[in-house]
Amino acid sequence: MEHEDTHPLEKGFLPRRLKVPQIYVSTFGAHSQSDLIGCSRLVLKKSSDLRRRESSKIVATATVYCRVRPLGLEDEECCIEVISSSTIQLHAPEGFKTNRNGEYKETQYSFKKVFGLSITQIELFEHVAKPLVDDLIHGKNGLLFTYGVTGSGKTFTMTGSPGQGGLLPRSLDMIFNSIGPYQAKRYVFKTDEKNGLEVQNEVDALLERQRRENNMSVPKSSSSSSRQKDPEIADMIKSEEAYKTDAVDEDSSYTVFVSYIEIYNNYIYDLLEENQEDAIKPKWNGGGTPVRQNTEFIPPQSKILREDQNHNMYVAGCMEVEVKSAEEAFQVFWRGQKKRKVANTRLNRESSRSHSVLIVKLAQAPLDADGDNILQDKNQVTVSQLCLVDLAGSERTGRTGEEGTRMVPYRDSKVTHLFKNYFDGEGKVRMVVCVNPKADDYEETLLVMRFAEMTQEVEVARQVDRPICGFTPGRRHRNQAFKEELSRKLDERGGPLGGDLTSVINHLAHSLPPVPSCELTDPHDDITLPRLMEALQNRHRVRQMMIDDYNEAANRMKSMLQDLDNSQISKDNFIHEQNGKLVELTESSRTAGQRSSAWRRKTRCKNTR
């Protein structure tokens, strides 16, 4: 039922009063439009605050794209026309009057870019998500929404299908294609349960891996064969469609954590938590009839939002899974996807009635001065995250058949609070508005367009670049060159081939003097123990000599590498100096040539006279 009322956004942000449907949040799911409209009210207020700040403060706007899905049936009436690459036009269907004069009204809406029927998944990724992944790898946050009516293609845009991977699997694939060679070993980075990360040394990380492998099955990186066996993730991305970021800091180590939550009826649930109870099903009271204890059913195991020491919002107690490949990350996502709350509606038998948020957290820590180990300093750890949000359908609950009486105020909405930091300069904000051109969705599409139009006016403080450590670049490369040279020297001396650490240790152990038999058969034996002590002292002496030789060789190698660096720097300076002289000579020659030409012209003039 429609009624005359002001738009859910503050009066003054729209030029006139709008005829807006009554929107409720049903007991089956929080309504995404009321959540996001509330969020836009909050951020539009922040935008006005930003405009009152100093003019030197750099701000940007939220970027909104539009994607139009094909019609389901060829003979269906269409209400949307793509005018240009950035504009669409809405046509009122027959029988629908948009003003009091009874005349049809056609309205145009502009976006950053409009993706028509011929757009492919990879083209959409290039325009929308690829810049956010680039920022993620360079230490900046990103937030990406898909928004629209049920059946408009939100989930297909975000997740995709086999052979047509969406924004989410392509983003994961690009992340691991970029940082793959520079990933830290599992459990080197450890969460502190307060939205922060700590760095463990190699020994503690090894003990952590062994402990977890003994207690539970640790997920391994999926191979290509296992990827093909799972029909849910098979062939999501073709090999020729793979992307990677070139400008990756080679002197840092990376790791990726994934968490997956849903916001359902304004409660937050961890979809990766084991043995999660289905909140849709009512509790059983011992007999054969399901009953609810209260009028408003409060699902168990809901999470709460907290603010960390840097004033960033996070979900307390949410499981963060460390993943080492795109396949493993997508398997974790799909494990949580199967737990999402899905309710049958009149529009879609499997319409999700909850907002889902996949949080991809990328941790980056610099290597030490030698380029061998990760720097054991929590303050040097850079954490960036990319939030991929698939919102619930934005249609009115009366149309879906899921009527309810409970409306969540926007100031209390979890969506509003969870992402408020992004509008304070914590990263870029992008939204893909998905629309179905069929005439039956005209009213809901009209509301979606108006909301998207106002979202583009939201000003977001642009994030500044984070400082970097002051170590010399190229540490990882020099350390690798040192190990290769050491392996070559060992090979020349008859040592183990290759640079395998286990082989080196075994070779060194066998090169020590043997340990004599230490079996005591007589309590008055005065020979065995002294002989054993002498052998151990000899082994200790030989071991110390080998350590000294190794340190001496390592110092020589470092000195040689430093000499090479100095030589290279000297050559670069010499080349720079010679280039400067060459420029000066070129300029002098050009000036002399100009003077010579002028003198010749002057001479010819005199001869002519």
C-alpha cells in the first residue's frame, strides 16, 4: 500500500516530496533499502561536515555503477532503456500513472558507467573491482556493494557461475596471483581477537602448525584437480582471464584472512562458525510442535560490533580463516554460503533475506635488514581489507509476501555501523546497482534509482598513503642471491647439491666426529664416560670451527654484495653525470649551430648587396 510521505532521506536532500511505498523489515529478514537509506542519511550528514572543513582537505565521492540484466522472456514488457554508456531511462509501463495529471513520465538517471546486456563478467571486473584489489595489495581498504531488487542479478554479479566467475572469485584470484611468491608460512601472522595481527617467529609458527594438525584437520591449498572435482567452484575463472598486480613489494611477506558474516533481521551471524543453529527454524519444546519462547524470536550465537583502538568497527568473536590460495578461499566462502538464510518469496524461491559480507583481510609485514625473516614488530604490520557485500532484495515486503511488523531504525542498523569508517577516509566505496528491466519491477526499480542517485552525492574522505619502513629495497633479492651463491660454494667443496636446508643440516651432522658407544655395563667403568666427554668436546670444537667458517664466508659474501651495490651506485652516478655532460654538449652544439646559421645568413645578405 502506498501513501504520501517524505522520502526516507532527510528533507532538503531531495527537491520535492516523493510518493514512497511503506517499507517494513519482516521477521524473515532485514530490509536492505531501509538499512542503506539509513546509511546514506548518516553519510550525507558526514558529507556536509566534510564540506565545512578546510578547503585543502581532499574528498572523493562514492562511485555507483548500473548493470541491466536481460529480460527473462522475449515478449515481456520492458521499462528500462540504455541511453548511453552512463545514462538509462525509465519508461512507465501501461496502466501506471506517475503524476496527478495522469500523464506518463520518463526519467533519466546517470551513473559512473552503465553496463548493458552485452557486458561480460571480466569486463565488469576490470571497471569495478580490479582497482579495489590494486588498492588492497597496496595497503588501502575497499568496500563494494551489489544492490537491487530480488531477481535483478546481484548474486550473479557478485558470485557468478561456472565459466562466468563474478566479482568475488575474480578478486580472490587476482590477490593470490599477485602475492603468491611472497606469502608467509601459515600461522606466522596470528590474530589477536581485537581486530589486530601479531607476527610470530618461525619456531612458534611451526609449533602452532603442528598443534593444529594434531587437533584438527587444517585446510590445505586446493590443487587444480580438487578444484575440478567440486562442481560449485569448477571453472569459475579461465586461465587466460587471470589478472595480477605488477607493483607488489617484494621486500614484504603477505598472508590473507577470510571471514564471512551475514546480517539477518539486524542480527550478525558468523557463517564460518561450526555447528551454527538455523535461525529460521523455531525451537522445539520437547513435544511435536515447534514453538517460540517470545514474540520476537532472538536467534542464538549472534555477534556484536565493537570498536578497536584505532576506532575501526569489527565483529567481535568472528572466525578469521587463513587461506593460501584462491581455491581455498572460495571453498571457505562456499562453506558459509550454504548457511545463509534463504526464504521462499513470491519473486524468487531461493531469495536470500539477509545481507552477506565477505571480508578479505590482507596482512603485510616487511622483511628485516637481511631480507631473510619477517620483522618482529607489530607496529610495522599493515592490514588492509576488502569487503564484498551482497545485499538482500530491496523490494517492499508486501510484494514478496513476507509481511512483518518490525522496522529496524537506521541508527540501530548493523549495516550502518559496520561500514561507517569507510565514509571517514578508510577506503574507496563502490556500488553496483543491478536492475531487472521488466515492467513488473518498475516501482521498486524507481526507488532503487533514486537511492543510487543520492548515493553518488556522498562525499568520502580520500585515504592517504601509509608510511613505509626505512629499509633498503631489494633485500629479498639479495638474500636469495646470497643463498644461491652459498649453495654453489658448497657444491664446489663437495657439499650437498641445491639449497635445501635439511640436506645441508644432514651433511654437517655426518661431517662431525662419530659418537662412541656409551653403554655402561659396569658401575665401576671409568673409561666410557671420559671417552664420551672427549668425543663430545671434539664435536663441539669442530662444530664451532664450522660455524666460524660459515660466518666468515657469509661476511665475505655480504661484503662482496655490498661492493657490488656500491659499484652499481657509482656506475649509475657516473652515467648520470655523463648524461648531464652530454645534455650540456648537445645544448652547446645546438647553440653553436644556431649562431653559425645566423652568421651564414648574414654573410649571404652582405654578398647579395
